[in-house]
Amino acid sequence: MPELPEVEAARRAIEEHCVGKKIKRSIVADDDKVIDAGGLSPSDFQASLTGKTIVAACRKGKNMWLVLDSPPFPSFQFGMAGAIYIKGVAVTKYRRSMVNDTDEWPSKYSKVFIELDDGLEFSFTDKRRFAKVRLLEDVDEFVESMSKKKIAIKALLLDQARIHPLQIASSLSKEQTETLHRCIKEVIEKALDVGADGSQFPSQWIFHSREKKPGKAFVDGKKIDFITVGGRTSAFVPELQKLTGKQLAKAPSKPRKKSNKNSDDEEEDSGEDKHAKKKGRNTELQAKRKPKTSDGNKDDGQAKETVKMTKTKQIKVKETSKKRVKASHEDDNEDAEDSPKKRAKTTKNKHEKVTETSKKVKTSQTNLQQKRKAKK
């Protein structure tokens, strides 16, 4: 998915090529899953942009917005596959946002298309429809809301500075916060310097080992583990990134196995809710499977007796099954042994009947011959 460097690359491209120009024409997709216009129709959304001048392109986290000469201002939350394309301009080297000259223009996945007064065109696309395009009346209020996040640091930021991904953001010490801030700046600056080209990231970054299998992922000789935080697979180095405070007691005893499915297949904003629901279902299922007393409380003695009775029943069922199978085999063998005797007996009876019939025929013929001789 597009990360902060890709969003910043898009912002810089808009700033370089589009700021100071007037919006001549716009096309907004009729897609209420992506377009959150506060009840405005696509045509009304388009009308709120057309004729406005782009004053600046701003970014907060992975959200970008255009400051126009008057509100409202369009904002773009990139989600999993959101991307900015400027016709004739390579916005970023990010492999899933590369612009090809042979691609359809504007793309059939375009959510907002804008033509400027000098003929330059750009488009915000989203193939997977997890992005959000909104109209903002007050940008300052939006920026302030972005900083009120009391969630796990991994869900807030997708890079770590020797901080465990499950560490609650509000529990960080002043020293940890300063270290995190410094490392964030270093990572972002490096990513921006190379145009978000991952192949040029430092070799000691975990980035290069995120796709490896558990047990085969190492960085500087240290093992990398994979866990799920905020619905996303998180790679971290246990030797360097340790939980502190209350989170230490809540840490999972074993790391989760890394899923073969791409983690981008989950919607990032609903990851924690999905995890909570799944955990609740599992707890409920386990509760149903456990034996209970009449008052609903656990009773170790009764539980052991129930297990013992269950095992006894299983043994009896197995013994009964074996007896039935054995009896069936014996019947089959008996039938197999008796079959030739029965066939022989039947053949003998038929032979005796034929012989008797033959004797009667001969007797009749003899009597007939004697009568003829008597007449002569």
C-alpha cells in the first residue's frame, strides 16, 4: 500500500506542477464508498472545484489535501491503493504507482479527475476502493483531529525506532518519544531522497525482510518476528524492540505465524475491530466447549469425571465396532465356504431329477414296444 513517502511524493508533484493554476474542469466518480462529500452529488462536488485556483498542496500523515483560493478543500486518504497520476509526469517510483504511457487515460479507476487551465491533467485513482475523498471546510480542525490517537504505536506509525509495535503511544517516555521522532525524520528523509524506491533503502532496514517467512528473516544477524497489530502484519526485532510497562504483561507468548495472504487485503481502519470480534468469537466458542456445573461455574472434579466418562464411552464404542466388524467378516467367510457346497448340492439334485425323468421315458418306450409286438 502507499506509505507516507509515496503520499509525500504525490504532494510534491502536485506542488511542483499544479500550484498556482486554475481548475478548468473536474470529473468526480459516482462512488459513495470512496467519495465522502457530505451529501453532495458528484455534479455538486465538481462545481465546488471548478474555477478555483490551487494555492498549496499539504499533507498530514498519509492524508493529502489541496488548499484552494476558497473552501471547501478536497482531501485524499490514500488507503491501500490510492495514487496520484499527473499526465506526462512520473510521480513516484513506487512499484504499484508507476505511470505507464500505454495505460488508459483517465483510468477507469479514477475517482477525481482535474484539468487545469494550462492543459495539464491529473487524477486520483483507487483500484481497491479503500481510499476516501472528502471536502473540508476547516483544514485546521482536520489536522488537530489527526493528532488525537490513543492506539498502539504500530497502528499509528508503520515504522519503529526500537519500540515494540504493541506499545501504547501514550505510554512512551520522553526519551522514547524523542528517539521515535528523530528516527521518523531520518526514515522519511531517506525515503524521500530516493523517491520512495525501496531498492535504495539501507540494507539494515527491516523493510527488506518483510516478505520473508518466519524463522528465515534476519537483520544484522538478529531474528525478525511477525505479529498482527491493528489488523496489519508487523515485523519487529524482539532483541531490540521490547515492551515496557503494563503492555509487558499483555504481550503474546508466541509470535503469530505470518499469513500467506497479503496483509493489504484487510482494510486498515477496521483492523482492530476485526481482531476484537474474532477474539470474542474464539472466547465464546471455548466457553461452550468447556464442561460446566449446574450453576455455570467451573468444577475441576466434575470436569475430570466428565472426561473419564467420555473416554469410557469412546472405548466401548470402539469395542462394539470391532465386534461388529469381526462378526461381519465371519459371516462373509462362512458364506464364502458354504457357497461351493450349496452349488454342488443343487447340481446333484438337478442331475437326479434328469436321471429319473430319463428312466420314466425309457419305461414308457419299452411298454409301447411290447404292446406293438402283442398286436402282431
